Amino acid sequence: AYTLQTIPFGKLMHFMRREDLATALGPATYKAIETEAAATGEKFTSRFLKHYVANDAAMIEHLRGTDLGQQAFDKYMANYRRITDPAALARGREVRKAMAAPQGLPRLHRHQGQARRHSRLR
């Protein structure tokens, strides 16, 4: 499992909203990134903002140290625990087992029914 300092920043950014990221960066930095997008002829989207921040080591370290970084890490850990929970994994196996096709019945090719229908029209 990761810590706040070792988690790849791309994973951490997945749990950050654009509005929260703008607040954590501050208005001057946010405006500078917006100007950079206009200068390069790109739209200033969440994707552009996150890509720009992910390529700046100083911004990454700044964000890891903010409340936003901690909140994003907490969200990541909650999802990690939910996905790796043994009870949830067992439940998923049971559901897949219940949904499996019963053994012994012939499986039809997905086009067989259509082929029969069309052959009757001829």
C-alpha cells in the first residue's frame, strides 16, 4: 500500500476536483496556468490543468502537503480498502458463480437465431 508521499501523483490527482485544485494552487498560479493554455492554443480544461500540474515537481510537492492532498489520499485509501475487502471479493465470486450459464445446455452462437430468421424470409 502507498503512503501520501509514495503514491504516484496521477493516482492522487484522480481524486481531486478542478475547483479544489484551483483553490489549493491559489489564484495567481491558476491564472498563470490558464494563460499558458491560451498561449499554446489549447483549451483550458481539467485535463490540461492536471497534466500541467503533474509535470511540475514543485507543484506536486506543494499539493501533497495541502489538505487537498490528504483528502485525495483518504479517498484513494477508502476505495482501495473497498476493492480489496475479502468480504466484497467473496460476494463478487458468488454473484459471478450464480450468473454463470448452467452446465450441459448448448450455447448458441449469437448469430444463429438471426440466421434462422432470415432463412425463413427467403
